[in-house]
Amino acid sequence: MSQESVPSLPRQFVAEVFGTFLLIFFGCGAVHAAVLTGAQSGLWQVAIVWGVAIMLAIYSVGGVSGAHINPAMTLAFAIWRGFPKSRVLPFIAAQLAGAMLAAGLLFVLFGPQLAAKEKEKLVTRGEPGSVVTAMCYGEYFPNPGGLAAGDEPYSVETHAKWRELASPTVAFLAEVFGTMILAFVVFALTDERNRGQPATGEAPIFIGLTVAVLISVIAPLTQACFNPARDFGPRLFARLAGWGEVALPGQDEWSWLTVYILAPILGAAVGGGLYEFVIRPAYSVSKGKSA
């Protein structure tokens, strides 16, 4: 893309807002539907909605902003693919704005269901038990979906036993490796030198499927973030909407930062670098093109 054909920053900003909004509205919307109404019968149903949401976002705004829709990917592109560093912060701001807007709309649409779930579980929003609804916005490890399921009241003892199933270290590693795989695949599928890349226009499908299969494996551990905007935007909204410290900082003082922001950033940087330095050099330079 020549310098003259690059869309203006305001247009790219709007595209990232809208693309991230689509991702969070459909993805977190599926989480709302599953947790609050039992609409999804299994993890794969939620995972594939996230995958389709990724596809729709990329197809909708990819031609304008590249559809980063993820601060970790924006930073990885800036490190390895020459994305202008002057646009990194505006892109991240747009992604957070889109995520918060989507969370706000879901809060309005599912307000009665959120209140009904809290009444069913005998919990008060803003107290520890309200993690059963806060999980629709921010993420927790291990996945507290089991606490929200069924009609029995929330139990402090059950929650304590549930927390023993995953440590901060395991959660951090899960997010690092999950995002590393995602970034590696994105870099591979968007490399014009990759002879194995999908046909023109099909890369978003495979990126979406990659997200879906990653969620199927990682979500029971951490709810599968891989995207700081996906977690922090809705988490911040939830804090402002009444969940308070249950939403932010969450289950402990630092996991929102280490597991759901730093781990995806590290994973994306490593995954992108792994492709750029280990795999990409193996492809011969096409005739008439430079690396």
C-alpha cells in the first residue's frame, strides 16, 4: 500500500472502534447468553461465535485499518511489520473505546438477566459472589462458569475450591502461549511470501477458526483472553457499572495486569518474532520483489 493510499488516522481510528465493537458485542454477547440464559450448550458454541466475530470484524474494517482489534497485535505489528509507532496509541485507544461501547450495550440489553442471575445465586453486585455475572465482562482464572451454572446459591467454599484449580503462573503461561500461537498464525496467513497461505480473501476465516480452537483449549483455564482490549475495556466498564473491585482489580491485585494484559502482549511479540525469524526466511524472495 503506497503512502498516498493509506487511510487517514481518523478513519482508521473509527474502523478500529467499530471492528473491536463487533468483536466484543458478538463474543461477549455469546458469553452473556451462555452464562445468563443457558443459550449455548457447550464451550465450542461460544468459541465459534468468537471466531465468526473475528472474521466479520476483519472483513468489515480490514481494508481501512488492517483490523488489528487487539492492542497485543498492534504492538506486534509495530515491532515486526513496520506499523507506524505514531499510530500505536491511537489504535489502542480506539480498541478500548470499541470494547467499552460493546460492553455498555450488552449491559443494557441483558440488564434483567444479570439481575435475575444474581438473585438466583443470592449474591449482591459488587460483593465477591458477583463474579458469577462479572465474568460476562472481565475474565477470571480458572473459568468461573461452573459457579454460575445451575440454580443452587453461590458458595464461598465452592469458590475457594474452584480457585485452587489454577495458579497465577499457569494462567499467565496459558495466555502467553495462546496469544503466541494466534500471532504466529496471523503473521503466517498475512505474509505474501508464504506459499501455503489461503486463497485471497480467505485469511480471516482461518484466523477466526484459530481463535475458536484456542478458546476451546484455553477458556476452561483463563476464559481465553489473548486481547488486552477484550478484557480491560469490559472490565473497566463493569467496575463503573456496579461490580467495583470484583471487576477491577478482580480476583487479586495484579492478575488483571499480568495475566490479561502483559501476557498477551508478550505472547504476540514472541509469536510474531518466531514467524519473522524462523519461518519467513525459509521462503525464497519472489521474482522482482525484495524481502
